[in-house]
Amino acid sequence: MTSIDLRSDTVTRPSPDMRRAMADAEVGDDERDGDPTTLRLERRVAELLGKERALFFPSGVMANQAAVNLHTRPGTEVILDQDAHIVHWEMAGVAALSGAQIRPVAPSGIVATADDMRRYVRPRARHMTSPSLVCVENTHNGAGGKIVPLSEMRAIRAFATELGLPVHMDGARLWNASVASGVPLHDFAACADTVMVAFSKGLGAPIGAAVAASGPAVDALWGIRKRFGGAMRQSGIIAAGALYGLEHNRSQLAQDHANARAFAGIVEGAGGATVVAPDTNIVMVDLPHGRQAAPLVQACAAAGVLLSGWSATRIRAVTHLDVTADQVRAAAEVLARELARA
Ligand SMILES: *Cc1c(COP(=O)(O)O)cnc(C)c1O
């Protein structure tokens, strides 16, 4: 039996056409001269995000950490939502690689707003830690693929400007935010100095991310990428997969979003569970009192449906281009059935 895998949108495999594009990619030594396919990808990302340039990275984590390193100084702090990817899944890189600390902001609602962040600003005083960067994640994974709306992005940008701080956006799934909201990518990106986007999530590429920025920051970022071990050679082989995903798989994200809504509709209320209404392709299911995620995830796996235990009492399902609408509905029915079972 092949399972329906909704653990993440990173489980997608390159399609035959994507593989062909990769095999046929024109390549060169990217560190030395710029690889022609990588340069094409970087130009396309910069154009979509309305920045002067973009740099290709092997992973989103490395790209985020390089941007944090660009903006921060040792002994300062980074203001961001307490459930950001940078807080939970990047191996304390802000501290380990950049010598800065995290100022985690508890959201009053689902995702930290500019007003929430404002409550965490310390008075300027010589004996208090000072901030060097504001980060925002869009869509916000831990909150359930929530879109930070353009109005809020602008408020966060204005808040950072008041403090004289740069903004980095972790836009691993900014593609989803743009497709779901109809807001152009460059409008979101205009609210940040550096923008990270990932190719290995909903776009279905096997590997890769990019950071877009303007001005001299890009040259500094190039040096940081090299220092972090991220300068590559014939990277066009993988950049071609990313380019293919960008051009062919972006519009189909709308189908992933429809599938997530269908999943949520089937699971909502089953056995007393509540669902965070999905903005995009991530569905968070909060279990009723007394239910634990681990045995439920296990029971679903035994029935051919792979889900993630997000916390002890929360399960995550992610839709992506390797699952059909029928498979997503079937998976939701399996989870609803297991939830209804006492
Ligand atoms: C996946 C993800 C990353 C990291 O990307 P990788 O390419 O897996 O390193 C960063 N931020 C968010 C919000 C993500 O979902």
C-alpha cells in the first residue's frame, strides 16, 4: 500500500519534466563566473520580488541564517514571532552563527503583529540589549500557513523603520501567500530588506532557496554565503529544478489551498477536534481534551495516511502537488474516523 503523505510539502519528488530540465541545464562554475542557469534563476527571482538581485542558496535555513548574519551584530537581538521557523528549527543559529539573541514575541492573536512587537521593545539605555533586526515569516508555518496580510506587513515595516531597523522576511512559502491573497510578490517583498523564498516546498523542486535584496547588501551576502559553505559550482543542475518549479508549479498552489480547505471541512468537529481555518496549504488540527497526537498519528499511518504530530495535542497536514484532491479527502476521512473513535 502506498501512503498518502501529508507530513510536509517538502516530500514532493521532481517530475519527469523537471528532471529533464535539470539534466539539460546549461552550467558553469557559479562561484568563479556565475553559472548561467543559476544566474537566470536569480534574475527571475529578483524580478518577481522587485529587488535588484537574488542569490541562490542550497537551503532555506542557510539563506535565513546568512540574512540574519548580514543584518545583525554580536550582542544584539532579533525581534520576531515566538513560533518562527528561525526560533524552532534552525539549531539556535542566530546565537551560534551570529552571536545575537532572539527576542521572541508572543502574539496576541495568531501571528505577532507590529503592535505585539512594539510591546517587546526595550527602552534605549546603555545597560540594555538593543535590537538589530526584525523578522517576519510569511506564510507563517507554525500558525497554520497563515498569511501576514499586506497591511500588517506594512505596519511591521513602519515599526522597524521607527526603530531604524532592517526587516528580513522568511518567505519560504511567500508563493502561497501571493497566490492565495492575490497580492503580488513584489508588494509583500517591498516590506522587507531581504526576502528568503524556498523552491523545495510547494513548487516541488528537490532543493534550494534564494535571498533577494537590493544595493550593496547583496555583495556582503555573497561573502557570507561563501563563509557559511554555500558557494556552489555547477549549481545550474539544481537551479534548473527551481526554475522549472517557479514557471510551472506556482499557479497550481491554488489547488493545494482548495485541497487544504476540503481537508479542514471534513476534520472540523470530528470527535471534538478543532481546525485552524487554512489560509493556504497547511492545516492544523487541535485535539479535544484528553487526546494525544502520537497515537492518532500512528493509527492514521497504519491506515495509510502520514501526518505530523506538531505538538502533544496538535496534528499538522500539508497539501502539495504530489497528492490529488481525492487523496486529500480520503486522508481527511481517515483522520476524522480515528478522531471519532473514542
Ligand atoms: C522549510 C522552511 C525553512 C527552511 O527551508 P529549508 O530549505 O528546508 O532549509 C525556513 N522557513 C520556513 C517558514 C520553512 O517552512
